[in-house]
Amino acid sequence: MHIVVLNGPNLNRLGKRPVSQYGTDTLPEIEARIKTRASELSVRVTQYQSNHEGDLIDRLYDLLDTADAVVVNPAGLTTYGKSLADALAECGVPYGVVHISQPYSHRGADMPDVFRDNSAVYVCGLGWKGYVAAIEGLADRIRSAE
């Protein structure tokens, strides 16, 4: 099983961003933990981060032939990244959305998330463990469909 993990704008600055909201973990530390847990689940992961929506879409399409699922943390694209959300919705594999923080607590309960409606898994506020929860949920879903 192959799961692609896409990280959006500003996540390369984790550990330097407001630690009260995003924690002290850096993206390389989180990626290492994701890789470890995925290996325990016999899941191959490919991880990619970009500050540019088009780059994330290109990478998604490059990996789609081998992907069984996708996990995305849209970060700064959450409210307006319609192009990436459309690409994910049309990619033909289930996807999960991860938010490290609880965006509704700091952006308001009516914050739009253009990624939410078509997602198979939606995780907020678990920190880096949200990625693990999304991967576990998607892997279980895929295995039970086989």
C-alpha cells in the first residue's frame, strides 16, 4: 500500500511558527515519525511539502499512478485552495485532511475548509499524531475494501 502525504504552505517552518498553536516539532521530525508508523503498518509513504499550490497538484498527479490514498495538510490553502481540493476530489483514491492545530478555535467556527467535504478522513487538533490517525484510518478503509 502506498500513501502520499502532501504538506502545504508554511509547514516547512514548523518549530518556528507560533509554538503555542503548532508545537515545537519540525517538519523533518514529523516526517520521520510518519515514516516509522507507516512502516509498522506495512504502508509505503511518499512525503512532499511546497509553499505553492501548483507544485502540490503536480506532485499529486506525478504520484497518482502508484497511490492508494493521499493525506493532505493544506495549511494556508485551507480556505481557498480550490484547485488542489478539486484535484484531490477527482484523483480516484480516498484522501484524508490533517490540521495540526484546531483551526476552528482560532479562525472561527464558520471558517470554510474547501478540502473537508470530499475527504474520507478529517483530523484536527492532534498535532503530528493527526497524520498517523489519518494514515491508520485510510489504511484500514483500503484493507477492508479489498
